Amino acid sequence: MKDARLSNWQWISLVVLRMLIGWHFLYEGVAKLLKGNWSAYGFLMESKWIFADLFQWMAQNSTVLSVVNTLNMWGLVLIGLGLILGIFTRIAAGAGVVLILLYYVCNPPFVGLFYSIPTEGSYLFVNKNIVELAALLVLMAIPSEQFAGMDRILYKFLKES
Amino acid sequence: MDEKDKKESSESPSNKKIDRRDFLQGLAGVPVLGALAVAAWKQEAYRRAIRSQRAAGSAAPEKEDDLHVALLGVGAQGDVLLNSMLKIPGLRFQAVCDIWSNYNLKRAGNLLRKYGHEVNTYEDYRAMLDREKGLDAVVIATPDFWHAEHTIACLQAGLNVYCEKEMSNTLEDARRMALAAGESGKLLQIGHQRRSNPRYIFSHDVLLKELKLLGRMVTAYGQWNRSAAPDLGWPKRYEIPLATLRKYGYESMHQFCNWRWYKNLGGGPIVDLGSHQIDIFSWFLGVNPKSVMASGGTDYYDKSTHEWYDTVMAIYEYETAEGTVRAHYKTQTTNGSLGYFEQFMGDEGTLVISESANVGSVYREKTKAPMWDRWVRKGYLSEPKLMEMTSEVDMGDALDVRETISPDEHKLTLQFYDAYHKPHLENFFNAVRGREKLNCPAELGYESAVAVLKVNKAVEAKRTLFFDPQEFLV
């Protein structure tokens, strides 16, 4: 694999990136689970832009909302574990991209859209979500898990058997 | 690192067997996961410690000056008081009473047990007073028309009482309460909680009395704006049987939940909301009002279920040592903009204060007032926020020579971000322990009730009503 011939420094920086994103996902999930009564209700109700009706419908339907809450919390945990341990890494990164894309289109920082959820910075089109999404795309494109991650063992194990 | 190492470590897994390097690099995420687990565990432990610290008292071993407390009425307001009291150390909750036995009573009982208080629950307050021995104090948050009976019975049973405002919906009952407190020798604190709020005490004691920042006070204004809201509902399966409701003076579940709007049960928004703020007028101006005129009505809601006025405007006149002060009070329950606050205006400055933690400023009248730099340096006030002219707000053409320049705004530096009712309850419990004097004893609560209840009478009379100074005496 010609394109996989990266220097150790390049591999390590990718692995660090993956673990930082994994940490972020995992703790977001764990914190919500520990809170006990966390709900996406507020975030969904704040939705702006063309999918606002859909997200608000999700918030107002209690069955759908509880499914959304569960999927989000456990999705964050599993994606985080996948990225930190480097196991099923591409699947985890891909799922992360989908999840972040949902957050992004729910409340996109477009011209003229305002939110009552306080944000800590100033964003226009690009926010931290979209940067994290792009970083996950990099991790999908370059298999850092084959340098450091359980996938490396898994891959060899499958080849051996 | 030599060429061979580099090749092995950096390439995607070779076809060789799983070796040591594969293991080490394969499990690189495990220590990271461990670090996250430790960090998350510490964070969670910290969060729990903070939470149990806030719910002080329950688990601690009993101390000599711990007080045994009962709650009478644990609806919306009782709940607010209960949550404030859970943050006060040294209280032992012993009993809870509420006629909504399978809802409010259950909820409060469960909450207290969760915090380690062994409480008995009662539907009838008389049973509670009969059976509970060793109580020091009762906190009453029942509807206004019950206050007199509950308070007097508790005082006669030898208990100190914290009773929510309004003292009562009738002055005769309020007077009976004050007299009962005097006869029993027990304490009766009325729930005008701003009287214990450190920001209000500072504004009154320091800014107005000591520094006289406002100069000669001329007008006051107060408002409480609330958004339109539907009537309060209730879960159908927890409905109180009609016979029980009637026994306690209600005609229906709707009336039980929305008693504040009914004549004979409550006093309407002017009493629920206005009494807090009209009480501040008298406190800050140092005198009781001389007269009141008022306009009000049920203009928005259904008159059959909202007997009391949803909108009221009242104008009081006060005769202070320095001269007449006119005060305007407004309560509106159909629009919440600008919220609630009180405002006092003198020839040297304006004070805007609210129970709401982020509202509290004084404005200096530049034309007359001396500089306030001293008070800024002493830390009483913030640096002034000056009106800045920016290109966006170019007032060049708009500024009229007849307009006076805008005053400087100084924020109060004293902050108070705790539960609003906590200091007033603490004052009460410390008074029971003999360490403080009540900030709002029955006589003061009575004066406030006299001033406030007359607004509704003035609305009906459609003319100015005057107060006889004797009226304010119990």
C-alpha cells in the first residue's frame, strides 16, 4: 500500500486525533447517561432551518423522543469506545459523521438563524461540529487503527484463521 | 529507528503472525480509556459531593440546636420553600401535611425520605398537631384563606410559625393571627422574603439610608409582568374526591388548583405578586401609605373562573419626612416582557432592584448628584457604564437640546445567587434559636396586608381611599 507509507510521526498524530475525538464522544455519552434524566428535547425544539418541523416532531412525540435519547447516548458511547480502542474504527467514524451531521442540520450556523441556546463562540457556516466531522472523514480515509488500534490485531487474527 | 523498524511499525499489518508490537500498538487505546474512566469517576464524585453538600443536614448526626420542623401545605409554593429548606443545615423534618394526599403529600414525603428525613404524613393538620410531639416550628404554605386557622392553631400548640404571605385574605383574620402570636409568645414570620434578601437589605441600609444616593425621593414604581398562561390542571387519576374538597372549602378540583383567582380564597395577582413589591415601597420609603387609588379588572381571562382582576394598576401616596412620594404599581398577567422589579427615583439618582438576581442598578443624575467614585472605590457599586456614542447609534441629529444627558449606570456589586427564600427562612430558624430578630414579624406583615388588600377595595370603590394611621396597628 503505497499511500499507507506514512512516517511514525504522521501515524501517531492521526492516532492522537482519533483518541481525542473518541474521548469527546465517549464522555458526551457517559455524562448524559450519568445525568439520568438527560433529554434531547431542548436541543431538538430549538431546531431551525428546513428540518425544523421534523426535529420538533421528534421532540414532541414521547416515544420517538425516548428512542432518540437512547440512540444518542449509547451511540456516543459506542462511537467513543470504537475510536479510542481503534476497534471497528471505520464504522465508528462513519457513525460519528452521521451523528454530527444530524446535530449540524438541526441547528446550522447559517446567515440569519439565531438560537436561544447560548454558544461560547461566533460561528458562520463552520462550527466545531463540522470541524470534528471533517476530522472523522480524515480518519475514515486513512486507517490509523492499523497503526495503533485493536483493529490491527483483529485484522491479523482474521487473516491467520 | 532503523529502516526495518520503520517498515514494520508504520505499514498496515503485514502477513506475519501477531507479534508483540501488534499487541502493544493494538491496545494503545486501553490506557486512554482508563484515564477517561478515572477522570469521569472523579468528576462524578465531585458532582455528588456538591449535591449532598447542598442538601445539607439530613445525614449529619443530630446536634443540640437542630430544629424539628413540620410542613403544612406542600403545593407549588410549599415545594419552593421545601427545596430552599433542604439547603439549610440543622433542620430535622418530622411531619408533612397536605390534603392532596395521593399527590402533593406523597411527593413531598418521598423527597424528604430520599434526603434521610423520617417524616410522617397527614391529610388533616389537627391530627398532625395532636400526634407530633417535640416540634419546634411549622412552615405554612396553604392557600391564603386557610392561613389564619392554621397559624393560630399552630401558635396555640406552642409552635413557632413561618407563614407564607399574604398573611390572610381578610384583615380580621390577619389581625387574629398577629394577636395569637403575641398571646402565645411564639414567633410568627410572614413570607415577605425580600425583607431578608441581602441585596435588598444592602440597598435599603447602605444605598438609601447611609449614603442617601437617591437624594430626595419623589416617585416609586413597581411592576410584575407575567405571560398569559392557561389555568392550572391536574392529573385526572389523582383527583381529590369532591367530599374531601368540600370539607376543606373548595367547590371543585379546578378551584382547588386555581384558588388564587377566587374571591374568598385568595386575593388575585395584586396580592400574590404585588404584595411583595408594595411591601418594599413601605420599607424603603420608611412609612405606610396615606392613600391609594386603583383601576383593575378581569380583562383577558374567563370572568367565571377568574373572579380576581388579571390586570391592576394602583397609585399610592406616601408622606415621608422629606415630602410626598407617589408610587405606581402595576401587575399584568398577560405579557411577561420586562418582568418584575421595583424602582425608586430621587433628584440625585434612581434605584432599580428586583428579586431577579441580575437586576440591580443605580443611575446617577449627572446634573445634581455628587460623583460616586468613592462608593465605586469602596466596592459598593460597579464602575459606571457610560453611554457611548458609536457610529451605529449616531444621535447627532436626533439629540434634542431639551433632553438631559443620560445618567451613568452603576451595577450593585453585591450578588446573591442562592434560592430566593433561603435567607428569610434562615432568619426565621435563627430567630427560633434566639440568635436573630425576625425580619418580617406579624406586625409588619399586617401593615403590608393593610396596604395591599385596600387596592382591591379601591378598584371596587372607583375612587381614592385613604388610610387612617391607626389602621396599620394590630
